[in-house]
Amino acid sequence: MSEPNDIDIDMPFHSAGETIEVLAAIPLADRALPAGSTPLSDRTMRMRRITVEPGGVIAAHPHDNRPTILFVMTGALLEFSVGNDVAVEHAAPAVVTPTATHWWRNAGDEAAVIIGADLLDPHTDAAQG
């Protein structure tokens, strides 16, 4: 058995048995932010797990200042957004990149779990946790 501080000196420099698929991307250089927003270079990248219980709601919130990629990991959610007359169901597995003001409702009978990655503006997004 090797010692805890031993390292594998045969470090691999080529991957094998790996598959990579880009699920979503947001070109930040093309992203127009509202006036007075914190520049993207001064933000914090964060990842959160959000659980929405049956009957639960995520309150309306904008994404014009917070580029976000969401992955619906389990369950299903209805997404309502400004400008759309019809709710969109996102059932696991689903990738969502919201840009408009929107809100979510879990109309199902099981908890829905979202993994979200976003660029937090610490000056305006404090309420978003």
C-alpha cells in the first residue's frame, strides 16, 4: 500500500474512456448588462442546489443581470416568464438558460431539484441567496 503523500508519477496527459457534451453555454462577451451592473469580471461564479417541494414556488426574479445555467436534476417544474402566455414544463433531466423575468411552480407530487450555476452580482443579488 502506498503512503498518503505518494503520487502517481505516471500522470496521464491524454484522457481515455471519457465523453464530454456541452449542455449549455452563455457567451459572456455578448451579454449586455443593465446600466450600473457589476462588471462580469468582478463577479463570483457559484453553484447551488435548489429544492422545490410539491406545491412550492420560486418567486419571480430577473436574469438580465445574472447569467444562469440550470439543470433540473429530479422532478418537474413549470416555468412562467414575462412575455409568454403559456407555462413551459421542464422535467428531469433538462437544461434551462433563463434570460427573462420568470418564476417556477412545482405542480407535481415529488420534490424537484435544480442545480444552478450563475455569475452573482454581490451588489444586486443578495436576495437570491
